[in-house]
Amino acid sequence: MSTNATKRKFNTLLQGIGSSKPKTGDDGLLNATGSSPSNRSTTSPGSTTRVSGADAELLQKRRRLGLPESTAPILGRRGNLSATISSIVSRRTQNQDSSKGFKDVPARYAPTDRADLLKRLGTFQEITDWTPKPDKVNEVEWAKRGWVCHGKETVRCLLCHRELVVKLNRKVVDGKEVPVLVASEIEEALVDKYADLIVASHQEDCLWRKRGCDDSLLRLSLTNASATLKALRERYDELLARKTFLPYEFNLRLPEEFDLDNTLAQLPGDFFTKPAPAKGADAQPNRVALALALMGWQGLNNVRIGAVPNSASCHTCLRRLGLWMFKSKEVADNGEVLVPAPMDFLDPLREHRFFCPWSNSETQRQGHSQSRSGQDLPGWRVLVQTLANEAHLRSVYEGRSPAQPRTQRSMAAPSTPQRPGTAASIGTPTATPGSAAGLGTDNAEEDDKERDVKDKERWARLKRVKSLFDSKGSRKLRHSISKSISRPGTAHSTKSTGGQKE
């Protein structure tokens, strides 16, 4: 008799291994369903998945906030031994991951939040953890679906806590990763498989599986002129605070179509004075700081140590730039470079990451319904065009012709040397008496004539449009009103008698 009782107890113990023991706080919920652990193991799946509306809403809220599934109450879930083991492994992995310092990465579902997308992209910037991938599986595609870089070639979703190793054409030999040559068909198939896993690797109930971030979320919003000028001034001030580390102007390699003098002339007259600059700032604008600010760069700030005085950064692609690497170390009084910089030159556009809208016209175009192929502009050109349009509107409102470039090479800081024969060869805009200034003076009259012709055409079109809304009854009403207001014995104006026969 005792042997049979012992066998029954042992049998019950084995059956209880497959079902997880709930906490005391959840006993009431389980008892309400009227099922015991042994009964739940034999219940059909259809009956165990029935969850009340309040419980389903609670689980959905926990997934949206990124709370681990291990802490959620068990709602009649069918358990087995493999599920118990997987939950133990999952909890162990979560405990290891929590010690790696991903506190700054957002753990919430916000597909329309641009700041969260940029933070996730920032986790892929270490080349030691993430190497460049094909377009279909690059870091932008992973970040748009909620993934972050979590170690060597590993991505992780902070919402459903899934992890995936992404390796293309690489294998480990003697503890080191080496590239492997494979057929193009195999490589394409592997890329397509990883592209599917960007979505399929999420848990079935993960919200990132249903919808990711829109392609237009990385675009720069530069349509508001006042906000654009304010942001430009903030970037300029941050770079100006690092003027001792800024490279010389001949150290820059700017785009050939970029005219710094023209852009400087199109800025508002109070751009550098409102708000007031910091104490000790030079009276003349810093051309290097302005050029870098127009290309999307600003000062680098660290969360723990604050402003980093010798570095700049792009807050869109999160690229960091060491300014001291591009500044010539020693320059003679006559402009001759005695000790060159560690790097030959600084190309502000090339230093951006490949997806940055400041330099990538495709990224800036995405989500814009009115853009056409061949007319796509990167962010820096959109900014320059916005400044030009705003300058033209100011000139029209003030009743004057647009200002000609008022800033010549002499406006640069006296301490900025020039290397003979270098500025022109590297594409840096120069202005000499008879080059930029002379061309601006020669073309001033032609520009004014063309502008006058365009203004006349514009006013003629406005008058024609206005005449469409000017009915015959309204003209008679205006005529009668003006006739009653005019003084007796005085001649009526041509406006009041227009269209009337005497």
C-alpha cells in the first residue's frame, strides 16, 4: 500500500515539472479558471488561450512598455518541460544582458519617434561590433524594426528580447574572424534570408513585427526658415566655442558648388548678434565654423563629462569627428605649412555616415511626394537653398534688391593662415579683388533686370487672378460707396469713375 502511494506521489511530482508554479499573487486568477496544474497539462490548447479583455489589454501594455515576459502573470498557459527550460535560459540571458549597460537605449515601441530611431542607430557605430553590411541588411533596416547592436555582430530587440547573430562571408579561425569567399548566388540568398529575419526573428506578439519605422523619419525638416536659422546659429556657436581646435580654411575641402561668401551674404543682418555672442568672440564671423555648421556639424557633448572641446559631431548620424586631426600643427607667418596635419584635409560631407541626410540625397528624398528623380538634393543644399529663398523674400518685403556678397577673404580671422597654391587646388572658395567681388559687381545689373521682369510678370498674374473674383456687382457697389464719400464740388478720382462714361 505504501509503495503504491509513493509511486503516485512520484508520478504527480513528474507531471508537475512541466507546469510552472505560479506566485501567490496569481493564485486567485488561476483558481478563478478552476484549473489545477495537473488539469492544465491535459487541457486542450483552445481552452487555455482564452483570456479576458482586461488581461489581454494588460499584456499588450506590458509589451508596449518593453517589460519582460517572465514577470507577466500566467493566464492559463499550457506548459511543458521544454518551455520551462527555455524560460530559465531566457532569464539567465536577460540577467547577463542587463549588466552590459544598455540603459540609455529606449525599450519602448515608438515607430514614429525620430529620436528613438537615432539612438538605436547610434548603437551600430562601433566598427569593432558591427561591420558594414549590404543595403538590404544594413543598420538602418535593423534599427527601423526595433533592433539594437548588442555585441559582436549581434542584434537584439529590447521589446521581445530576441537576439540574432548576423554574419556574412565570415568564419572563425583560431579564435579570429576572417573573410570567406563564397559564390555570389549564396551570398545573395544569405542576404535575402537575413532580410526576412529582420521581421521574422521577433516574437509572434512583438509589436515591431507588425510595423516598423517609416523611411521618411530620417529626413531633415528644413522648411521652417526661422527654426532652420535658429538651429544653424546653435551649431555655429557650439563650433565657435572650439575655435582653437578648428582647422584652417585651407584644411577644408568643400563642395565645388558651395559658395561660402554668397551664403554668408544671404544670412540676416542680425544673425551673429541675436542672441548676443559669447564674451570674447571675434567681431568677424568665423568662416570655418559657419562652413561646418552648414554641413550639419556641431559640438560634441558627452553625457558624463559635458562638452568635448576638441571634437565635433553630427546629431543625425551620430558620427564623431576629431578636429585636431585636420588642423595643421605649425604654420609660418607667411602662410607656409611647416608641420602638416595628421590628415591631408577635412571633407565635411564625406565624414558623415552613408545614410546621413546631410550628404545623402536619397535619404533626404524619402517620403517626399513632390520630389523628382534628378532633382533630389542632400540636406546641406536644401539648407543653402532655404537661406537663399529667405534672403530673397526679405529683399522683396524691404523694397530693395538682394544684397550682394559683402564678405570677402579679408573678413577671415587674421590668425588664419593660407598656404600658397593650396586653397584653389582643394576647392575652397576664394575671393580676390577682381574675382568674386568683380563678378558680383558685373552681374548685379543683369540680375536686377531679370528680377524686375519676373516681378512684373508676377504682379500681372496676381492682377489677372484678382479680376476673376471681381464681379460686376462688387464694382458697382464700390463705385456707389466712393461716390457718396467724395466731397460735393470736387472732381472724382479716376478710380471712382473708372469704367463710367461722363
